[in-house]
Amino acid sequence: MLSPRYLSIVLAIVIAGVSTAFISFLPTTDLTTLFVCFISCLIFGSVLIYFALDYLVFKEVNQLYDRIKQIKKKNFSVIPRKQLIEKENPIELLKQELDSYVTTKEDEVKELKKAAKYRQEFLADVSHELKTPIFAAQGFVHTLLDNPEEELEIRTKFLEKAAKSLDGLDELVKDLLTVSQIETGAIKISKKPLDLRPVILEIFEQLEAKAKKKNISLKLTGKEGPLTVKADPQRIEQVLINLIDNGIKYGNPEGKVSVFVEERKKMFQIIVRDNGPGISSEHLPRLFERFYRVDKSRAKQSGGSGLGLSIVKHIVKAHGSQITVLSKIDKGTSFSFKLEKA
């Protein structure tokens, strides 16, 4: 590469020669004047052009050249020679960096738009879920206030309905708090040796009355003896209650809900399966989103906060595992996750 010093001298000589030639056409010009003009233009031109080239042009070019050498050095071991030759072109390098920068920014904008849309949907869902029990309880209470002489039996019935709506509101708020705490890390998972067999059997007893209303049988299948895993007892119990309760809630009458605990090398795989109506494939990717309901009208009749599967997903993830769902229409649904052996 030609240095700015030599380049400035060459340019100064050219400028001085042109200036001297121009002055030579004047009628009063002698050789001494021409010589002085040439030397003056050469000196001042060299200095000015040198500083202009050095600070305005070559400084930027050198920085770009250093940047190219760094990139070449960094990528030399992984980039084929043909690509490396192409990368020696500074314009091509700048183009690639700009393309990479634009792509990154486009991805960031997409993520921001996605987050904004999710936030809007979440706020709308929360508002809707909170509004329903509040309006119901409000209606019953105001009816009683407007009719203070109503019969005791009717007043008791209205108060029970208002209390049920408020209990549903309390459940929703607790579930929202649980999801928020798990996501922010406020709830720590404390893993301990836990035998799943008595936990599952106890859950069966808790949900037995609800299962009998639909003539649904509950069954545990696994190896004989303890089924010991490393898990947080309270949180894993919460997961199993949610999954088994969903199997009863959305399963067919006179059906069954089975819990399989299958032994692997270092893990136990837990599968909760029902033989209900199943879930169409279009709903499966969004099944663990907050407030997402496959059948809104049916879900409302069955109760629940709409946060159960979202809580399940976060708890299982906090245990270093992942919950999966398989379902076919009229064949039933199964949820599965793995826990480390104790």
C-alpha cells in the first residue's frame, strides 16, 4: 500500500507543476518567480495533502484494514480458503456485517412485537377471568341487599353462590401468584427423596368423590415397591393433582384415568393417561399457555382457573425436565415427564 507521505509528494508535484505552468503564461513572469512559485506550491501542497490524506483517508482505511485482519485471524481456522479470499474484500466484509446487524435487529423487533402481543392477550385474559367471578358474587350480594326481606332459604342459596364465586376468585389469584413466583425464581425447588406411590394413592383418595360422579376409575401401574425420585414433594404433588384432576374433569363418563410410572436407567417416567375425547392437534402447541382453553364453554362448566397446565409446565421445568402431551381424537390424552431416581 502506498504511504500517505509519498502520495502527498507526488500530488504536490503535480499541483505545483500545474500552478507554475499557469503562472508562466502571465506577461510579467520571470524564471525566478516561476521557481519560487513551484517550490512554495510543492512545500505547502505536500504538507497540506499529507495531513489531509493521513487523517481523513488513511486513518479510516488503516482501521478498516486492522478490522479485516482481526476477522481473518478469528475465522482462519474454520473458513475454507475460497471463502477466506472472498472475505479479504473490505466491501464484502462490510456488507456481511451490515446484513448480520440488520438480521439481528429484525429478529429483535419480531421478538418485541411477539412479547407485546402476548402481553396484550395476557391482560385481556386476566381481565376476563377476574371479571366473571367478581360480577357473579356482586350480583348475588346486590340482590340480597335490594331484597332484605327475602326468605332465609333463598338468601342462604344466594350467599352460597356468592361464596363459591369468591372461592373461584381466590383460587385464580393464588394460581396467578404461583405462576409469577415460579417464573421469577421466587419459589425455590427443594429436591428430596420422594416415594411416588403413596403420593399418587393419596391423590386418588382426594379425587375419589369427583371420579365417582362420572364413574371414572383411577389406577396406578408401576413396579412393585417404592418409586423413589428426587423431587420437591409439594410441587410434584401439585403437578400430579392437576394432571389427574384434568383427566377426570375432561374424560368420558365411565372411563378411566391411569398413572404409569415406568423405570428407566437413571429416571422414572410418569405418564398420566385418560381415554377421553382427546384433543385435536391444532391445540396441542398452545396447551400449556396461561388461560388457553380448548373448549371455552366446556371449561367454564368444569371450573378451574385456566392456569393448571401452565403451573405444571413451570414446575416440571424447574425439576430439569419437560412435560409432553400426546392426544388423538376419541383415543384419549396422555401427559408425561421424567424425574431423576433418588
